[in-house]
Amino acid sequence: MIADTTLITLNKGRDAHLARLLEGVARGPHPQACVIVEMGPEPAPLPDYGFPIRRIVLDSPGLPLARARNAGRRAAETGRLVFLDVDCIPSADLVPRLSADLAEAEGLICCEIRYLPAGAVTDGWTEAGLRAAGHPHPVRRFPEQGLARSDNPGLFWSLAFGVRATTFDRLGGFDEGFDGYGAEDTDLAFRADALGIPVLFSAGGQAFHQHHVACDPPLQHFADIVRNAQRFRARHGIWPMDGWLDAFAERGLIDTQWRDDLVVLRQPGADEIAATRLPADRPF
């Protein structure tokens, strides 16, 4: 058992992915506790994975990601927190490595994500097989050993990271004014950077991101992204998610001069959303 460490994940209808995540946790030294925040209705009971699991039910519309992560932190009683997206299967050393990193350094500590194509995870999966099938994201580079500081807080992604509970509380957690999908994690990292709390990349531990239906750009989250981008800019003076906003403007959903004044012209239609779905063999 990894003492003084809680793993926190969020779930909304991804029960099969959650099961794989918990399988992965069970294969390595497990954390002192695991908290699952269910953003949907009361779920079916879980099997015994060999470590303590606590479930919190929010049963909220949409994806209240900031609120759910804060609820997970409140349920944790340990000094070190590991947040892991429900789509991610942890390597056996992910929890112990991030916990050890947190003992050494204060910061938002990220491990590498490897993105899996459809069909990569089957019964009898192995970590070696997932590592071979997974694709690292090209914009994030991780050190060969130790920790490396990133000068770009925008490269903090909340898919898999560790943070001390005292640091999380010092930041006030995630801002629940970011409702739904987009920018809540970037906001946390920018607020951390303003306080001198770094984003650190760890050489150890990997998270294998299980494939699911995705869109590029994510038109299914259009309203959330626009609203959260406006909130972010009002606080930090710059626009987040600018690539997505450019893509929205190209489709005539927002005004092309959105950097001066973000005006919504129309909502995306169901056919438009369907047309942006990524093929199954594309990991991101």
C-alpha cells in the first residue's frame, strides 16, 4: 500500500473504462484510498478490487468537472492526491511514483499519457501491450529521469496528475465557475503559476488513455467551451483553447473577430457534430 495517498477519479457513464482503471490500480502498489466521484445517478455496486473505494454521487446534468474534482478532494484524508481521468489505465508504478514525487517537490506533477486506438484494450491486456500500442502526445515532452519544470502552464492537463492536499487547498481547488468541459484545468495551472507553484513533468509512471468517441473540434461541448473561454479571458487576459475557437469561427459558429469580442452566431447542428467525429484509428 502507498501510504498517505488517495487516488481520485470521476465517472459519468464510463463504467467499462472505470473497471479497467481499477484493474490497473489493483496490479500495482495500491493507494491508501480510492475516491470515485459519480457525476450521474447511483451506480451499480463494484466488485472487490483489494483496496478501499469510496463513491460519491453528484447526479448532476452535464459534466461538472471542477465541482466533481473538488468533491473528490474533500473526501480524501491523505496528504497526497493523485487525480486520474476515468479513461486512463495506470501503469503499475504510476501511483507510487507520483506519491514519491510529491514527497520531494511541491507542484502540479504530471505523468505521461499514451493514447490508445480503438480495440487496444481487451480481456487479458498487459501493460507492455498498452505501452506498445499507445501514442505519446507530441506537444508534451517528459524527462528520462527525475522531474522537469514546464515553463508553459498551458501544458498542464488534468488527465493524470499529483498534487499535495495543502497545495490544492492553497489554490482553492478548481474554480467551480468553470461549469462543464474546458479550461478549468488550465485556469488551475495559471493560478498556480502566479503563486510560484510549478507544473512538473515526471519521468515515472504512465497513464494509458482508452479510446472513446471524440470530435475535433469538440463541437459537442461548444456552449461549455465558449462560456469557459470567456471566464478564463476575463481572469487571465488571454484566450484559452484558441485552436478550437478558430475552428468554431471557420464554421461560422462564432464571429471571426472573436479575439476582440466573442459573439456566438449560431449553435452547431447534430450533423455538424457527427461530421467532426474522429476515426477509430486516430488516438487524438
